Amino acid sequence: MAERAHGGADENVVTLLKEQHRQIRELFEQVETAEGEGRREAFRKLVRMLAVHETAEEEVVHPTARRAFPGGDRVVDDRLREEREAKEVLSELDGMDVDDPDFMPTLRALRDDVLAHADSEERLEFSRLQEETEPRMLARMAKAVRAAEAVAPTHPHPGVESATKNLVLGPVTALVDRARDAVRKAMGDRH
Amino acid sequence: MSADLSPLIAATAQWLTRAYAPGGGALDSVLAGAQARQAVTVAAWLRYPTVLDAGLVMVAGPGGSARLDWLAGADLGETDEADHAWRTWVDEAVASWAAALLSDRRLAAAAVAAVGDSDHALGLPVEFRRLTAPDAHDGRAAPLLRHPDLVASLAGLHRAELLGRLDAGHEHAA
Ligand SMILES: [Fe+2]
Ligand SMILES: [Fe+2]
């Protein structure tokens, strides 16, 4: 099956999350090898990646896995506990400077925990989820994970031509409401 | 047909996170961002419940952050194009509803329950626990965003509509 790097209707959530686990492993390596400001920057990226990834798993993947196979509840509870523990260590690290002598030992401990957690997810949770879930639903989950991780657009809404247009204090919301009411009414009338 | 609300959601969450910026480090800002994003997601699903509603707002445009920026007292001055771009995707009413949900646990629970079978959930049992069951880290990361007094003016902007929507959903289900 074709695997797509940037989404698509047939994307598989398990493939997507495994790719993110690989990126997390890489970011840990970057923090370890960089120094000074570079290390600080790499650590910021790692924090962001970890938090965004775990939040999306909690929101979309764990709830589905819970219901997908017998024993899913326990498997997911264990993963949630690991995620909570990692968050504690991450918070400790976030309060330290990268030059602190405790930083690297704590980071390595976090790396071991996070990679063990990712491995458990892949072996105990994702593999079962994949076996028990229709490809159509795995694709929907991928879409939901991508939505949860989306960043704000860098292009203006096509309806807004210039920066000044955004300053026109107009009831655009009301306009949408009116448009929606009109469409609803039109649709209702046909029933 | 598919109407993806994620540009509106991501931009509106970014507006909230910046307007009520957490003071701490990288972790605080991403944890605050996650709470804002979940609240905005629930608010957007509630406000634009069907694929049709979502399609319309994405075509017409969510309105932008101008009035919110003014309300928040942000002096943006001459903003550059990049900063202007994402602000055009901000939805004022959704930001207001999200602020109401972040500062009122019971309202948040009611809203999450109301969107449980939303078209936008794609038939998945999604959970918004960073919104409904924040842990100690979440609370510390977003003290301003969750402070009822600090978000009161924003939450108040469209509060009546939010309550109306939740009531209507309730009667509908009953
Ligand atoms: Fe995880
Ligand atoms: Fe994971």
C-alpha cells in the first residue's frame, strides 16, 4: 500500500504515528549533539513535538484503542501512566538551563522512558488497533491527528485582500449566520 | 464533501494563546496551546455543527481578529504580512465560546457532551481531556487563559449564543 508523507484519504494513523516516533528519536539525538544556543533550540523543538504528539494520541488514538480490542483498557491505562510520568520529567527539564550539569543526565533518562513508551505503543497498542480497525477508520484517525497537530495558516483567507480589509469592523460573523439561515431555509423548504 | 475547519481552529487557538500568554518556558506555552486548541475545537464544532455550516464559514471567511485585537488592547501597529495572514482566519465567536469553556468546567463538560456525535468527530470517540480534566501542569501553564475574571469580557461577547446553543441541543436530545 502506498504510504503518503503528507496526508491523504488513505493515510494510516499507525504509519503516521510511527513516523512521529522516528522524528522524536531524531530530536533527542539533536539535543544531545548540539551545544549552547543550538541545544536550547533543539530542546524547544523536542518539547513542542512531544507535547503535540502525546496530546493527539490522547485525544484521538487512545480512546479508540480502548474500545478496539479485549484488554485495550489496560493497555491504554499503562500508556497514559507512562505519558504522565514523562510529562513530569519534561517539566523538570524545562525548568533547567541546558548548561545545567543535571540537564543531560535528566534528558537521557527522559529519552529512555519516551522511547520505551513509544516501543510499547507500537507493540502492544498500535499493532492490535491496526488488526482490529477498518482501513477507513485508520484513515479517519490519521486525518483527526493531523487536524489536532495543525499550525495556524501562513496565507490570509482568500476573501481578505489586504491588511486594511481585516480592520473593517464588520459583522462578518452575522453575514455567515445569515447565509447559513438562508441555506437552511432553502433546504427546509424542499422537505 | 469535506470541510476542514483546522485553519480556523489553529488560528483562533493561536490568538487565544498569545492574548493570554503563559509566562513560563517552552513546555508551558505548548501546554497552554493544547488547552486552547481543544477548547477552540469544541467551540468550532458547536458553532458550525454540520459539514454545510463549516463549508460556508470556510468560504465566507471567519472574519478575522480585528475586533478581538482591539478588545484585548493589543496595539498591533503596522503588522507585517505574515502576522496579518493567520489573523484573518480567527473566528471571534469561536474565540469567545472557547474562552467561556476554558473558564467554566461545567460548561466545558456540557459542550464536549454536545459535540460527541458531531459530524466533525468522524465517528471517532475523541476525548478532550486537556480541556475537561486539566492536570496540575495544565493549570500552571494557562493561569490567565483559565481565569474567569480575565476572560470575562471575551467570554461575555457571545455568551448568550453559546448558552442558547447548549440549551437547544439539550432540548433536542430530550
Ligand atoms: Fe504516547
Ligand atoms: Fe506515541
